[in-house]
Amino acid sequence: MRHGYRYLDLAFLPGGDVKGDIEIHDYRSHARDVDTRRFKDLCRRQSLLTLDDWIYLPIAYLSIREEPEFCKQLILSFIGKFISIDLDAPLNFMEAETVRYARRLLRPFTPMELAKHLYVTDRYARNVLHELVKKDHLAVVGGNLRFRTYQLKNRLDIQWK
């Protein structure tokens, strides 16, 4: 298949340049009845995903049916790769915990939410957030005159643990 559409079974896009693809492989369509043309196409597809910086996780359909707990653990570990990213700048405890909080949330959050999580005042949480924006770890995603919501900054220099 030279030109055309390619579909993913499950795409995980937490933001930024990181992308994950979970593929469910049925024995019939991916192994037993595969001719050489189809096999080459499957290899090409995986190669193109890899070259496009997708993290690829194939799971056998039979494993889902026969070992669902193992598959749950596998998927949780897969998602963990996206939220366990090394930081390149030294952060104090509150800043590091704020970045961890943003990674777990995977959505914009308010200073009040952070204050509640850190057990600090709203004013102190805002100071932490402003520092992290200055250090290029967080981005303001809501509010024009007053910053209302923040989220993890899209990073090009992500290094996986």
C-alpha cells in the first residue's frame, strides 16, 4: 500500500510531540493468513510509525481474552512511559511536585487545584506556577489578562526514563 490511509487501533496523544500506538493483533489477520505482500506491508507500517516517533505497542487479541490482568499492567506501563519524563533543569520540591501533578492530570488545571493538591495557599501556588512558566516547564493555556489555567509545556527535548 503505497498511498492511502493508515489507521491505528488505539492512539494515545497526551500532548506535545509524544505519541503512542497500541495495536491489537489478531492471529488470523496478522500471522496465520498473512501472505508475503501483507507481511511486507505490516513491517513497512511499523517502520513508518517508528520513524514518525510513535511508541508502538502490539498486543495479541488472544492475550486480551486469556490474560486480561497482564494486558492491563502492560497498558499502564505503556502510559507510564509518557508521564515519567526526565527534567533537564533543577527544580525545588514544590516545582517538581507541580510538574508530576501536571503529568498525571494530562489536562489544564487551575492554581486553586494545585493549591489544594500541595496544601498551600492560592497565592503560593500561583508563584510556583509562574516560576515553572519562566523555566519553560509549564504553559499558560487559559486567560488573557490573568492566567487561569496551566498545563505541561510541549517539550521537544523529551528523554524517556
